[in-house]
Amino acid sequence: MKTLVSGVQASGKLHIGNYFGAMRQFTEFQDTHKSFVFIANYHALTTIHDKDTLKKNTIDAAIDHLAVGINPEKVIFFKQTEIPELHELTWIFNCLITVPFLSRANSYKDKIAKGIEASVGLFDYPVLMASDILLPGADIVPVGQDQKQHVEYARDIAEKFNNIFGETFTLPEAYIPKTVAIVPGTDGQKMSKSYGNTIPLFGTDEEVQKAIMGIVTDSKSPEEKKNPEEDTIFSLHKLLTPESKLIEIKKGYEDGGLSYAESKKLLLESFHLMFDDMRKRRNELARNPTSVEEILADGGKKAREHAQERMAIIRERVGL
Ligand code: ADP
Ligand code: TRP
């Protein structure tokens, strides 16, 4: 069985970009891969310096992922902070790689370009992420396009370590499903919480409706013919709407007669059809956070045992 590893940032409300870009893969792979999925609360510390917010975001992210269908019987699901060995491995990696190598990270360069003073933690973010990926021995890492470079960092670091100390780490590969590489937001740009253009997966019915009805379009009248490939609503239909209905909608665009408002209403229906069970499950889990903590503790125990075994081998290789 191949190993899957992925982390989720505990940094706020999830949107359908997160779902199609990352979360869905976890549930797709849980039967075929040994899966480690964790809430990256150490990484969150690079941006969140408020105790209550960090705690709340961590548990919320766990609830969200259980609601979308992560099965803790199949997936080792835990908080990153259960694995202090990650920092030991990060230190070892830090001593192998160079400052210029890390300075090429897009996430770091973007922050610097915006005039943000980077913390050492932010600079080292890709190395901690490499430890997340390499310690459990990932073959594949499902992530969105923006995280691809980080997985490449992990690969480079693994190669470097293997060259120096002998074959120890599997070379991981990012898994990015092509069709949904980038989910557009309501303004047509990449959906991202930092752009305020999201369709929230677990927002209230009103919030979801407001987001979908607010999708920006051109000003073609209902009768006019429309190119579905140029429309954000249609791009989202491709993700949300069942195939049979999609063909009909496409025809409505190409022949004219389907208004954008109507297309949005159909999209809203598709949203509820696809996500209402998850939304219900989320409400149930939120009412019982203790059960979620128990799941995380149990996953943490398993992940830690595995990490300790691996770390013993790594220490031995390095001579520590
Ligand atoms: P955001 O851009 O909203 O801050 P994050 O950076 O927290 O989202 O991303 C969490 C996960 O979801 C990552 O794997 C990321 O690549 C993926 N993701 C985020 N936005 C999108 C999107 N619009 N399309 C596809 N995947 C996305
Ligand atoms: N950096 C990832 C993000 O922002 C989260 C993450 C941390 C991660 N460690 C990871 C993803 C390891 C995959 C594998 O989404």
C-alpha cells in the first residue's frame, strides 16, 4: 500500500476550493492508501499569535475534515503538535540545506515582496513541511497547485539526505487533480479566503446563497448565446453539477435562453445536493467536540509511534 500524507492549515473557514483542491482527495484515497492527515497547527503559528484563535481553528479544521468524510478508522488523523519528532528532523534537514535554496520559496518571496518582515519560522516553513511529508514516508501528497513547490522542496531534501546518509526517504510526489487545479472564486480569480471571493463549504444557507448569487458575470441578456468556457458559474457547474444536468446547462449557454441568474440558481441547487449531508454531519460533530478530541488523540498516538520508530532509524543514520 502506498502512503499518503497531507496537512491542512488551521487557518479559518473552508471553501469549496479547499474541498476540490485538497480535501476530496483524502476521502478518495482512504481505501487504497495508508493515509496520514493532520491539522498543521505548528505551521499555523507562522501567522496566528492568539491562543484562543489557534485552538478554535484547530478543532474547527478537524471537525470540517471529519464532516467531509475522513474516516478515522482508515486514516490516521491527528494534530501536528502530537509529533515533536518533526522538529528534530527539521533541525537535521536545516543543517543539510542552504539559505539560498530556501530563499527561492515562492511563499517566502511573496511575503517579502509585500514588505512583510519574515519570521525565521516562515522562512523555515518548507523544511517543517518536508519533515511532515518525509517522516511518515509519503509517496503522494495531495495538495493544491500553490503547494506544489513545497512538495518539490521535500523531494529535494529527501534526495540530499539519501545521497549523504544512504537511502532513507521515499521521494514524494504532489498529487494535483488536473480538472480542478484551481477553483475559481466568485470574482473569477483563484478562490481564496484572502481574496474574499469564496463559497463557504459550511457557511449558513444565507451565506452560501449570497456568495453564489454574487458571482460576477458579463452583461449578456438571457437570450444571448454564451460561451460556457468563459463563465465562472459554468466552471463551478463542472465541479458541482451532475453530468446529465450539465449537458442541458451547456446547451442553454450555447443556444442562448439560459440567464446567468437561472444558472446561479441551478448551481445553488447543485451545491446543496452535493454538500448538505456533509453540512448536517458538521453540525452534529460541532455539538460533540469531545468526540473529535478523542479521535485526534487516538490518531496522534498512532502517528507518534510510527514517527518514533522512523526517527530512531534516522538518528542512527546521521550518527546522533
Ligand atoms: P486559501 O487560498 O483560501 O488561503 P489555503 O492556502 O488554506 O487556502 O489552502 C488549503 C488547501 O486548499 C491547499 O492544499 C490549497 O492548495 C487548496 N486550495 C486553496 N484554494 C484553492 C483553489 N482555489 N483551488 C484549488 N485548491 C485550492
Ligand atoms: N502548507 C500546507 C498548506 O498551506 C499545509 C501543510 C503543512 C501540508 N504540512 C503539510 C500539506 C504536509 C501537505 C503535506 O496548505
